[in-house]
Amino acid sequence: MKNILNILKILSIVFIIYGLIVISLIGTNRLFNLFYLISGITLLLFTMLYEKMDQRIAKALLIFLGIVFLCFILMEIRIISYAHSKPKKNADYLIVLGSQIKDTGPSMDYQARLDSAYEYLKENLNTKVICTGGQGYNEPMSEAKGGAEYLKKKGIKEDRIILEDKSKSTLENLTNAREPITKEKPLDEASVVIVSADYHLYRGAYIAHKLGYKDVSVKGGHGLFVLLPHYYTREAFALIYELLRLK
């Protein structure tokens, strides 16, 4: 038991240090940005107080933590497997899931998605792209418009770009993107590639299938490496929410 507690103590310190790195890079504008810091402090307190607790309760909490960790690993295996998927060639539509637009242009995360979309569009000349995302309170324009402007500057012709600029979530992105598709062909006959951050691809594909998309593949954009543990962890919680909402 002492060895387990020592491992947990080391892990808690790693969590605290990583949590501070996350906050320094992306701030505290989202509550989940504090996840690793709070988890590390809580875990450290648990290891320090373990021997003073009722041992039945302490061991039950330890078993609970083990079960939660195992479930988390199983979910992450599934999420990571999609991060390495290859998209179908010559798809009818490329759907780029929006992310933050700043005054200076797409955020680092969004730029990675748009660069990935550009690579695909450059190689598959008959594919149209649907840029999705509305305008947030802290954004100078809609995410869809910002994404479209970025792609046009890189050489993608305007007649290949479709805007969906009303959505506020992944579910709305993919729900609203159905409209321009179904104007040309039935949704179950359209081939679609969803472009998003690597960690977001499994959830995007899951939601798409629930909304009636049939021929779906995915293509990822690679974000800042040091933030991947944070984003993959957040994605697991977001996936649980979608599984409960769309079951």
C-alpha cells in the first residue's frame, strides 16, 4: 500500500506542475483548464491524509479511483484510435468544425484544423468545404467566416466554400451542415470528411452518425503537443456528455 501511495503522491505533483503549465498557456477562461491543478492538489491531500482516515473508506476511495482510471484509459484508447484515421479520398464535402477566432486570425487550434483542411482540398479538387461556427462574445467575426477567409488566402476558390455561421457547438455544427448538403443530394448518399483537432475526431464522427450521416471519415489537425494531455482528458468528459445526450 505504501508503494501505491508513493506513486499517487508523485502523480499528484506531476498533475500540479502540468496544471500550472496549462494555465500559463491558455489561462483560466474555462473551468476545465483548472482540472489538472485541482486534481493534483486533491490527490496530494488524499495521500497525506490516507493513514488518518477510516481505512474502509480510504480503501473504497482507492478502489474507486482505480475503476475511474481504468474507464478513462479505455475511453482514451478509442479516442486516440480515431486520431490516426485516414480520410476517404475525393469526398463530396469537407466539414471543418470551428474553433476560436481572434483579432489576429484563427487560434492555434483552429489554424491546425484549417491547414489540415487545406491539405485535403489541395489534393481533392472536387471536394467542397463547409466552414462551421458562429460568432462568440469574444470573437471579431464568426468562426465560419474566419475559417473561410483563411482558406481563401491560401488559394481555395470561393465557389468551393460554404458557410455555416450560426452554430455554437459540435452538435450544431454538424446539424446545420446538413442543410447545404441535402440541397444537392440525400444525406445518406453524401461522402463527408470531418476535419477537427485529433482529439475531437471520435466525438465528431459519433455525433455525425447519430445525425444521419452515413459515409463519414475524419482528418485531424495537430495542435500544440504540450497541451494534448489536457485536451484529450477534456475530450473524455465531453464524450461522456454526448453519449448520455444522444443515446
